[in-house]
Amino acid sequence: MAQMDVYNQEAKVVKSVELSDAVFGIEPNQQAMYDAVLVYLAGLRQGTHSTKTRAFVSGTGKKPYRQKGTGRARQGSTRATQWRHGAIAFGPHPRKYNIKMNRKVRRLAMRSALSEKVLDNKMTLIDNLAFDGIKTKKAVALLNAFGFDRKTLFVADASEDFDNAFVSMRNIPNAVIVTVPALTVYDIVNADRIVFTEAAAATAGEVFA
């Protein structure tokens, strides 16, 4: 079990806890993380792009002029791709970009992403995210206390009281709060710093093991 310090909202150490080595202490698998990010980004694509082939372009099917004797290249239809208002050849059509990923690989990617943050000293534990009110100033003070000035991802347990903190951080572009079930590999990799509450770290150690 790996030992990590737990801080309060004033960035002072209050205790130490043990984290699951199976989740936060493995050797990161770069390929699994890459595949998980690829799957996530592919799932964001709507796939609603559409072009018309010559079967769907408006226009006549009549031959525009005779085959021979005009001195021009032979043409069979004004709906062909080389004509203005003609069709698009090999253009995109509505499709799904979803990629299937095995559950074991998906879990390996999550454990790898979390372990990499621990190895890079980019993970912090905090005792709670309970705010006494909705105050952006308090959220900014929390970030300043730790010196977090880049993308910071806070992870809370669903059972915790973090509603005020969640709303307080909505106006801060580099900070966001998610729960453990909503956590993705992309979120972890994309964040410069990840901050778990003590309860969320314990839950993640059970869920992703």
C-alpha cells in the first residue's frame, strides 16, 4: 500500500492514508491509455456529415450533348462530379465512430492513468470539498493555497457534500469537479493536476481494482 498525505483546504497536512497499489501503484500501460483516449474522442464525434452522390444530386439524366463531333470531352451526365452542381465522389456519409473496447483494457487504462499521476507527483489528496456557501472566491483561495494554476481536476465521492464547491468552480476555466463514476481516462490525462478527496480515493481503489 502506498502512503499519501491528506491535506485540508488550507493546504496543510492533516494525516496520511494508504492507497490501493492495484489502482494507484501499477506500471502505466501507455497503449491502453492511448486506446482509451481514442475511444473517448471518437465517441464525441456526431457523424452527421453528409454529401450527395450522383444518385441524389438534382438534375437531368439526359446526355448534355452528342458523343462525337463537338471537339469537347465526352460527357454522359451533368450530375457527374466534374460538373458544377454535380455530385461529390467518395464524400462522407452519416456513420457512427464508436470504437469497441474490452472492459479489462478499459479498467487497465484507468489504473494506468491514475498510477502515472502518482508517479509524476501530480496527484493530491484533500480531506473534503465541503464549502459553507457558493463562493467563487473560496474556490480561488483553495487553488491558490496549493499553487494550482493550470488544469485541475477534482474528484469527489457521490456521497459527499460538494454541491457548493461544484457551483463555485463553474466560473473558473481551469478547475472542474467530477464524481468517481463519471471519471474518464481522457479527463485524467488532460488535467495537469488531479485532486482526490479522501473518500473518492477510497472508492476508486475499490471500483477500479
